[in-house]
Amino acid sequence: MIKAVLLDVDNTLLDFNKSANATIKHALKELGLKYSADVLDVFLRVNDTLWQKIEQKEITREELHRVRWSIIFDELGVIADGHEMERLFLSGLEDYAIPVDGAIDIVKYLSGKYKLYTASNAPYAQQVKRLTLSGIIPYIERILNFEAQGINKPQKQFFSECLKAVSPAKREEVAIIGDSLSADIAGGKSVGITTIWFNRTGEKSVSGLCDYTVKTLSDIKNIL
Ligand SMILES: [Mg+2]
């Protein structure tokens, strides 16, 4: 029987893509640059690649912040200050917290039955602000984040720390819901908790990777 539920934040509860797009538009305007739709596409691709490298411990989070927008501007053929854009992007992102469809409804529903915890790699202060803005924070028991210790999903240690935090719930009483097979699902599997994959983009899945798959957040009500 499940007692505690770990929730990924970006692209599970909060729509990172929509929030990032709004932030990018605003930041580019501040730099006097034009926005075009391909900026978001290039951002998402470069950002994904860099986060995968962090997950594989090939680069640090600091390196991501140092190079992210310089790479994006290079790819777009735009001459602009990548460091300044990164600064504007990071500070701007805190002001946008667009929930994924059904996110508020599902946290209300789940919080009536289980203790809820967010489990995310995003910077702690940024998460507090975004979860507050979106109205999700009242339903969350605790924000689990170990970036200060350099511990990120999908490291097993991240999930071991989560298990300590949700105690006395035992591993068989804990579930994770997240959109990333590599970070949320593989990580959850590594400590033997129930895994629920939020396949919001209709990705092709390999069987056996997760315990359950949902296409919408409200589908979680059929499982929990
Ligand atoms: Mg996510």
C-alpha cells in the first residue's frame, strides 16, 4: 500500500516548455533581440543534451549555466552575450510557473490520500517560488532537493535520500511520478519504488521500464 508519492516538477507538475518560452521571449526583449519560434526549439534541444550530460556526470551544473546560451546563440547565428542571457533566463524563469494540464487537480486528489513530496533537480529557491506561484505548494509535505550536496536524479543516492526523508514510509510504500525515463523512472527503479511514467509526449516506450504509464495526469487516479 502506497503512503508517500514523489513528484517530479518540470514537465510533470509545471510546464517547463511553456514557462521557458515565456521567459525566453521576455529575456530576448531585454537584450534588444528578436524572438522567433526556432529559439525555443534550439533551446529545448541544447538544454536536453546538457542535462543528459549532467545526469551522466560528464559536466557540472555550473558548466551548463556557463555554456548554455552561448551554444544556443551560436547555433542560431545570433551575436549576443550568452552569459547575460543565461542570467536573465534564470531570474526570469522564477516568475513563470505554468501548471501542466490537470496538475492542480491531481495534487489536490493525491494529497487527500498520500503524503506528497516534490523530487527535482531544479534549484531549490526557484522551485519554492514556482510551486508557490502555481498554487501547488500547499499540497506538498516537503520539497526534496539535494543540489547543495551535488546529488541529482538519477543518482541512486538522490533516491536513497528521498527514502530517508519520507520515512517511516518504506520503499514498498513509495511511488514516483515523472516524465523522464532516464531521471525519474530509472532512478526510482534503482531503489525499488513503484514507478509511474507520465508519457506526456507519446514517446515510444520499452516494456518493463516502468510499473505504470499514464498519458494524462488525471489517469493517475486509476492507479493511486
Ligand atoms: Mg521532468
